[in-house]
Amino acid sequence: MDLVIGIDIGGTKTKIGLVDKSGDCKDYLFFRTKDYELLDDFLDKIKHSVDELTRKQKGSLNLIGCGIGAPNASSRSGTIENAANLKWKGSVPILEKLKQRIDLPMRIMNDASAAALGEMLFGNAKGMSDFIAITLGTGLGSGIVANGQLIEGYDGFAGELGHIDMTLGDGRLTGLNVKGGLEAYVSATGLKRTILYMMSKYMVDSRFRSIAYNDLHGEDITKAAEEGDEIAIKAFDYTAKIFGLALANFTAFTQPQAFFLTGGLVNSGKWILDPLERYFEECLLDVYKGKVKILMSGLPEKTTAICGAAALIWEKHR
Amino acid sequence: MDLVIGIDIGGTKTKIGLVDKSGDCKDYLFFRTKDYELLDDFLDKIKHSVDELTRKQKGSLNLIGCGIGAPNASSRSGTIENAANLKWKGSVPILEKLKQRIDLPMRIMNDASAAALGEMLFGNAKGMSDFIAITLGTGLGSGIVANGQLIEGYDGFAGELGHIDMTLGDGRLTGLNVKGGLEAYVSATGLKRTILYMMSKYMVDSRFRSIAYNDLHGEDITKAAEEGDEIAIKAFDYTAKIFGLALANFTAFTQPQAFFLTGGLVNSGKWILDPLERYFEECLLDVYKGKVKILMSGLPEKTTAICGAAALIWEKHR
């Protein structure tokens, strides 16, 4: 069976899987990215993980390539550049170094651009020529498709919408020290920061007054909202308001037919999505109102990013 | 000689010209858009203007088409939709109505998208596959080229960057009632509004304290800056700061190789361009620093928009 290795390098987890032509992820595993201080150790771990996955496959196996999605990756140079949520700083020649370990056709791209390609090949964006995929993990990533093509940019760094400043230079700092950058508000991390902000602004009681920032998890915030915790509800509303405005702004750029959302924050369901939908329509220019959908990814949640990475190779085999 | 009629419908002026294959505008004229309350009178005026221009041409003349650039124009439906700076409200079927008067192949597009196409065919963007053209007139228009193609959007309304909100919904209102919309700050009108804002904020003397808003013109503001008027200098700096941040944000979207600026505000020269360059580089993500140029249009100023409109037709004859 022909399979592609899909690797998603995230700020928290790295996921590796084997994906067939239809986008079905046959098997996958993951490990904590932050456990690997040194790039070489991290790449050795990837190599071992691939060996483990292939060993477990039954029948004959034909690996036709390896696709990698990573934050701040340049498709043109094969490097990761100054990623806010990764330990390895500067310009990291990841493609070259991984090729020394895995001898296969290889392609790397911004993780969210890979996700967009996965959505187009295997998911809910089949047949769409204008859409934007947004990944909401530790940060906020984006992949932009217009005129039926992925927008890569002059040297491969297009689609860094998590670092767009929405506050005239007067807001929170992102991990890259961007003032007012969108992902400082709209991401798993952004939501946690907003919990702190709301507790600083209001005096109402909340379960979060007895939980330290480092012990705070997205699922807890959803659970708290369900139990009526006012701080949690206010935090979701605030996040949705900024997110809705951001998506309305993005619409004025390439006028997508739809946005596709994936990642941790989406699991908060109605708490984020209901107010998002409302604020989004409110902020849209009249000329766009009622024309732009906010949709969920059509790929299985746990392997969305892996399928996206694999799509980088499968795109070339159609 | 083969010529194309290029028509640029602006908030203040409508310009009409005859353009050859190399982008040379053989002759042109203009009239005030606002003098025509009724669309039919306006279209009659266009028809008469075209007749006047063609009569004056010597030698045999072969008109091969008519390209139109207009604010809020949809390339797909041939209409102008709710343009903030035009008198005719709602959905205006301009292409259909003009065809009744001028029997030629016709194409309409957002004026700034047309300008981008003109820059690519005839100007300084020849050979570039990723760039953004910004027109700074009564409002702020934009045309986006990525992967060597104009981004038109799902139904032809991409590139409305003048209406992107930079202030988390808490800023000036544009003519379309968009809160914090970029063109409320960065445009000829925006600069005039900033003169008022600076006089409200500071008590320093200024020549503008004795000039009414309606009597204020861009050229006066440049002249005042040259004479050391503090309010004028502060207004340029404030405009450039917001503009620089906006261009840095746009870079994170499609990562253009260059921005091309045209329109009235650019005539203020160093007063706007020097601080713009500084703020822009300051706001850019590290990964983009030093890679993105801010350039002027390579087309003659008075006919830039006409050449852009004509490019809509010439693009199809290459």
C-alpha cells in the first residue's frame, strides 16, 4: 500500500502518522515537543517514531514521501525561522537535517498552510477555490487558499495571521513580542490570558481565583462556563469578539467562501462558536454579509494536522 | 491603431482615456463625479467624453474594448455595490447600462485591483508575482496579486483593505460606518480628519485653526508641514504610524515582495513616506524585515488609474 508520512510539529505536541491517498490516517503516535531541548535529539525521536509506525503496518508498504507541517516554516528554504512556540531559535534547517535520517521525497510548510491543503484534498474544502484554514493551538496559525491555490508568499512565509496587530500597537505581546498580535488573544494561550484579564477587571468570584496560570487548561475553562462561572463566560465572549472582528478583517482581504477552524479552542464548542458567529456577522462589511461561512474541519480531529502534512506530498501525486 | 478605453470612476473625479498596448495613454479628460446625481446622466457624460476623445485622434482608430475601475465594483456581477464615496446607493448595474451606450467588450473591477493589474502589465511590478497596490484617494483602495494572479475573491470583492478595522472596534467611522476602518485614517480624507484630531489634542497654534474642514486640501497640509506647522507634522506622523502598521499586517497575509502606492496622499512626499518607511520596518515581523519594499507606481501619476482600467482589457489580448 502507498503511504505518506505526515509529521506535525506543534508547540506542545509532535504528531506523526501514515496517511493513504484518500486521507485516511492508518496509524499515528505523538510525543511532547518540549521534552527535546536539542534539535538532533528531536529528529532522532522522529526517525525512531517513523520506524515504530512502519514496523507495525501489516502487508507490503511503500512510503512515497514525507510531509511536514511546522510553525514559521518556509516552503522555499526548508527552514523554520524564529518560531515563537518552539525551543530551537534562529533559522533551523530542519528539512536538510531530517533528510539525513529519512531518505524520502520531503516537503515542509507552515503547519496551518498544510492544514489548508489537507482540507482541500481530503476534507470539507473539496472543490472550494477561496477559503482560509485557521488552527487554534498554542498559537494561531492560518493557511490561505485563493484562486484555487495556496498562497505561499514571496519567500514562503505568507499566512502568519496570528501576528496581525489588531490594537494600533497597544495590546498584549505575543511570544514573538508582537504588540497586539491576534494569537495573544485568540488561541488556547490567549484564552488563559483572558481569564487573568477578566479576574483583574471584575471582582466576581470564580473557580479560577484558586488555580495558578500554569495549572490552567482549556477544558477546565469550558467546564467552568458550563457550570455558570462568570469569568469563564466573559473570557469566551471577549475571545469571540476579537476573533469575529479578525475574521471579518480577513474577509476584506481575499474574500473567502469559508473559514475552517481546527485545534483545541474549537473543542469549547458553543461557548466560543455561538458568540463568534454573532460578532463575525456584525463586523462584516455589508457586501460580504451572509456570504461567508465559519465551518469545522472535515478531517478527524486527532489527525487533522497529520493529514495536512501528508497532503503536501499527496498533492504532487494526483 | 489599436486602443482601449480606460475609465476610472473615483469619489471625486472620473477620468477617461485611450491607452495603447504598451500602456501609453494617448489622450484623456476628466470631470467631477459628484456633479452627476443620476446614474443615467453620468453614463451619458461618459459616452460623450469617449466620443470627444476618439474624434480628436488622428489616423485610423480601432477600439478593442473598454475597461472600468470603480470603488466596490464586482468583477463577477458587473455591478458597483454600496460604494461609500459615490452617490448612487445599493447595487448599481453599471456594466449592463454602459454597454447600452458603448458597444464594445467591457470589463469592470475594483479600481485598486485594476491599478494592480496596470502596474503588473505596464509599470514597476513587471515580473513580480506577489505584490499589493494601494490607492490613496478620497478613500483607501487595494489590489492584491499573489502567485502571479489577481486575487478576486469568492464573488469578486476581495481587496477591500480600506475597511479593515485596526482598533478592536473602537475607532473613527468610515463612510461605510465601519468602526476603526483603515481609510478613516489613511487617505486624503483621513489626513484631514487627523488635522482636526491633532488640533483637539494639542493647543499649539496652527494655520488650520482658521481654515474650515471643508476648505482644507491635502496640498495645504504638505505646504504647512514644510513651513514648520506642528499640527501638520504631527498629522503626517500619526497617519504614517497607522499606515506602517497596516502594511506590516498585510505582509503577514500574502507576504508581498513590494507595496506600490499611488494617489493624492503620496504627493506629500517625504512628510508621509519617511515616517511610513520607519514605522513599517519597526512593525514588521522579524521573518519579513528587510524583504518588503514600499515603492511608487511606475505609471504616470495623472493616468495611473486610466492605465489600470485599460489593463483589464489588454490583459486578455496578450
